[in-house]
Amino acid sequence: MEDPNLSYAVFNDELKLISAPTLVLWGEKDSFFPAVTGHLVRREIPDSRLEFLHGLGHSPQNESPLRVMRIVKKFLKTKA
């Protein structure tokens, strides 16, 4: 299923150019972009990982900064 908002929100062609390991964080309760958009972004970025944050919305880094920090820290350790 394609998200019609995705083409307006991100540069699809440019996502494929990202060469660094990428962690995509997505709030499960994001009211701006549905979960399907997170899957589409992950699919477009090579070597990316998608992590859904249960109970969080569009700004998980502000809603639960310590939780996000732990996830990012773990991701960085696996890519070091």
C-alpha cells in the first residue's frame, strides 16, 4: 500500500542515495504520517532499520528522550 503523502513529505529519489547505516524511528501513534509511511521510508533507504516506538506520536525524541537515546545508542554500538 502506498502512502500518497509520502511523495510530498520526502524526496524519494534522494532516500535511495543514503549510504550510511540508518535508523528510522517511528512513533506508533504518529497522527501526521501513518505507520505504512515508516515502512516505505525504510524500504527506500538501503541498510536501514525501522523501529516503531509503541505509545509515542510524531515526535518521539521529545515525548520520550531517554527511551529514544537508548535505542539510538544500541543502534550505534551495532554499527561501530
